Amino acid sequence: MHLVARGHAPELLRAVERTLDAVPVPRLVRVQCGDMRARDPRSPENHRAGSVAWARGLVESGGFCVLDSETTGLKSPVQFVEVAIVDAGARTLFEGTVKPDCPIDARATRVHGHTAKSLAESPSFREAYPDLLEALWGRRVVVYNASYDRRVWDEAVRSLGARGALAGELPAWECAMRRYAAYVGEPSKRGG
């Protein structure tokens, strides 16, 4: 469910905060000689604690934004058709549709409802880029399935021919999907 892109950013962030408040802070436990599981970095307990620490660090720092997007599909060329970005205070930094210059896969349309016709009056990525870059600049960017969205972002920026700072060289995007998978102890089937 894409709550951010549907204008529910404040509710999403409140839900994250409630979840974090409900998660008990892991306490150190005395380890017996035979109990090496707590020391094993691969143990589920350590992954869960790491995910909780990551989420708490995000909330405490406040210097992050959450990006959610919809795209033309999964196969190249892939472009954004909708992007929403909210900051740690649930303030919308960017929310809008983007007109792609490649076809939209019918399966993607069934997910997000966008068609070439519905996006005809939307700005192109080139036109939206300055506002998108301003929303992301200087913030930790948190995305569900970050590797996918970052690939789409990088391809879009390369298509502009931008270099250096104008290319929007941003720090690595942080993947909420991977952190959630570690928290619940289930590796993602999509590489997360």
C-alpha cells in the first residue's frame, strides 16, 4: 500500500512512531558459555535489535525523508509516474505526478491507475527534477525497496545529462524493506 503517495504521510509517520514506541528496547542479557546465539551477528535477535536501533536513530535524528514512488513498470526503460516525499515531521516536501516518455506497462497501470492520458498534463522528470532534488538534498533518504527506486532515479538523472552536484549525487538510500525483513526475520524474495 502506498500511503505516502496517496496523501496519508502524517498517518504513516504516526504509525511508525507508535510502532517504535511499542517495541521494547533490547536489554543486555548475561550469556552462558554454551549460549553463543546472542553473540552471533547472524542471529534473529541481533537483526531485530539492529532494525530497532536503525529506526530509533532515524526518528531521533529527524534528518531524514521518506520517498515513495510509482513507476511505468519493472522492465527497462522504467520511469517515475508519481513521487511523494515527506520529512520526519510529516511535512510534504514533494507530491505529484510525472509524465514519462516511455510506455506504461498495463500491469503497472492496474496498480497505480496512471495512464499516458492521465499524465499528459504532468511535468516531465526534467521539469520536476529541481523540486525533487531540493526535497532530497541533505537528508537521509528512506525508501521501501530502495535499490529499485534508486536505479530508476539514477537512470532518470543520467538521461538529463547532469554531472557533479547537478546530477543530484546523494548518499546511499536506506532501504526500509530490508530493515523490516530483518526485524521480522524474513529475507525478502526481491533481494532485500
